[in-house]
Amino acid sequence: MENVIEMKNITKLFPGIIANDNVNFQLRKGEIHVLLGENGAGKTTLMNVLYGLYQQEIGDIFVKGKKVNIHSPKEAIALGIGMVHQHFMLVNNFTVAENIVLGMEPKKGLVTDVKKAISDTNALSEKYGFNIKAEKLIEDMTVGEQQKVEILKALYRGAEILILDEPTAVLTPLEIKDLENILHNMIKEGKSIILITHKLKEVKSMSDRVTIIRRGKVIDVINTHEADVDKLAELMVGRKVKLSVDKKTPKPGKAVLKVDALRVMDNRKLPAVKEVSFEVREGEILAIAGVDGNGQWELIEAITGLRAVDEGRVLLGDKEITGKKPREIIEEGLGHIPEDRHKRGLILKYSLVENSVLGYHYKPPFAKGIIINQDKVRQWCRDLIEGYDIRTPNEDVMASSLSGGNQQKLIIAREVEKEPVLIIAAQPTRGLDVGAIEYIHKRLVEERDKGRGVLLISLELDEVLSLADRIAVIYDGRIQGELSASEATEQKLGILMAGGNLDFTSEEEKK
């Protein structure tokens, strides 16, 4: 088959890092080709080279057999290459049509031909079965709809080759299936697609071939139908990985967290959490599932004292913590693994020693008054490094020098070793590869089995289904429904995540 893209011997360097090391990659016409690898393996860097955001130090790029030099995204677009980034680049208060034609507006004289922009957008949407209305505002759209706008934007610019970076990261199961159908329709139209992902299940369902990259080098190129997920995981990480979570039947005890009719405002002073009530018990993992932006982060900020509570109560154990300061809540027995490890989990310019005691550096045995016992703090950090397999040359390096997985291990070690009554784990494996995910899941289950309550907030349905004993789905700031782990399925959770109800019996269940 004809190669529409050929990248030969691509080497891309950053200070002290070889991001791409003599990489060869080919994309055939009419195929969906996955770039698979651990976090930091060099996948996105390679595609940023193809899209002109970076320039390689060594190597050549061929588009449809012709050698090219791509110095900017504008040049990539002119060659028929489009890229949809993991974080969308849309203007929220513009319409769909305004976003799609931005920079390439059809003109009527000296002004934009608005009618043509709308008709062109609707025609393109209809052609690919996107069902997106040109005059709808971006801020009124779901994440899945916004992603379709990004794809339409690339197609409007003439993309024959489309790069999608982690396209399913924040989609519901129904939206993922919808995206899969859209991609296969695009292939029928003669497009060629590159997917960057670390989700093995979607690799199997969506792609024709897989290129596995590890530490900047190509490890293998495989026809998708010839590999199972276990083999792909092993190639990606370099060792056998256990993809399922081993856990015993939970033995829940008394409630360690009670949230009662909680109402919380967002930054615009609009209701983000609307009369939410639930409880987490000793020895269980309660997961809150939902599409990003449905109030889950405001909920966590309210529980942890980072955001004011408008109405309602929060109890940790038997003590009310509503409106208390974060330090006071921590002292009542809260461990918090935040969703953004860089902004709220670590101080990146501090050493591992300093980060290992954040939040209780002022208390015995680490401090007496204002004097910190450096020997005790250092030994504490060494014990965490050894006990949690944190890969580092020594405890004095800055937190910024660790990989994402090792940064997350440091946070989990610090929070768990406080022996809290409740652990809030928000996106605990965000952006991590299957090896780090395996380790972190194991630790959270161990904490549950020690009798601690775990509140898991995750956008990853596979993670929710693997870890949770009970699952509550949040939609538009409200708990849309709750399921036990035994009755939860992707289909049921997807319906709740999209705002639907489960007051029906499916044909399969009838049978």
C-alpha cells in the first residue's frame, strides 16, 4: 500500500534528553495507525515534528513520496496535514462556524460572508455525519461536540492526514463509540489517521496498525489484529503488566465522610454542585464518575477546604469540617491526592526531602516549634522512596526531575503514610502509563483493605470499573445515579454520564 507519510531516522533533542532517537514511521493511505507508548516515550514529540511545531535535528520527512521541510503548522496544513491537540484550541464565545473558518474566512467584498461560513460548516458536518449545528456557541457544547468541531476545523483546511492526540481522554463511552464511527467514515472518504494514545482497548477497536515507542525508540510495528492487549502492554512498558485489579470483597464499616445537601458555586458565582449528598465508609472505594466539567472538581475543593460551601454540610468522621481551612481538615484525618500533581501536589523546585513532609512539616516528629529536625525528615523521605519504589538518584533532587509516575508515587506515599481516615484520590493515574497505573491501583486497594475510606474521582471509566465498590455518577452538578460495582457496566454509566436515567430494561437484560 502507498505510504502517505514517511518519517526516516528522525532524531529530536531537548536539553539533556533524546526525545526521538532515530525513529522511522510510516502511515499508509486509508489506515488508522496508533502511536502507542508510555508517558514521555516521545509520541507527541514525533507528531509535533510532523506538524511543524518542532524541527528535527536529524532525519527526513516524505509526504506522498515527496521530501518536504515542515517549519510551521501553516506549512503542514498546506501539505494536507491537520492535528487535533489533546487540549482544544477553540474560542468559547464564538459559534461553531466562526471557529471553523477562523483565519480562512470566506469573503463578500471586504467582510466575512457569514451565510457561506454557516452553509459550508453545515455541509461539512453533514458529509461526515457529525450532527453539529454551525450557529451553536462552543461554550454551550459538550466536550465530545467540541472535539468534533476541532476535527471539522482541520477538514475545512483540507486535511487528508489527521493526527489526533489522546482523543478519548475526556469522552463518555457513547462519545468514544461515536468518534470511532466518525473515524471509520473518514477512512472511507480516503483520509488517513494517526492516533496518539495509551488506552489499549481503544487501540484494538480503532486501529489497523500500531507503532510502539519506548524511551524515544521504535520497539515494534504490529498489525493490530495480531496482538492482544497483554502483548501491547508488555511491549509498551518492557515487562509483563497485570491489567486487572485483584481485590477482595469489601467489608465496609461506619461512614468516614458524609456530604449532606452540598451546594457550591463556581468561579463565575454560578451553581456548580447542586444539593449533592453521599457518604464514604471505612473499607470501601466510592468512585465519582462523570464527564469533565460537571462539578466534580468544585466538589473536591469544597470537601478539602479549598472552596467555600454555599449550603449544606461535610462531616469527616463525626466532626463537621464545613468551611474549615485545609490544614485543619488535614489534621482531622484527610489524605488528598489532587488531580493536578504539579499545581497542588508538589512544589516542583523543592527537593524530594522537602516535598515528602509538605502538610505536616510543622509537627512532631519533624519539627519542634520552628526548628525542623533535618535528620528525621531525610530518613522519612528515604523510607518513602524505598517503600514506594520511587525511582530517583537520591532524595536531594528536585521533584521536577522525576517522571510523572514517580512524582505521583511520592504524593501517594506522603498522603498514605499519614494514616488518614479518608483518602481522596482525584485522577490518581492521569497521564501515566500502564506500569505506573498498575502500581497505584494496587496501593489504593491496599489502603481500602486496611479499613480506610477512599473517594475516587476519575474521568477514566476503566479505572472506575476496576477499583470502585460503589459508583456515583455526577452530571450537571447533581448525582445522577448510583450503582454497585456488580451492577455497573460501561453502557449504564455512559447513559448516566450523558444525563440519562436507568429506568428501563434493555433487550439483553430481558433475555
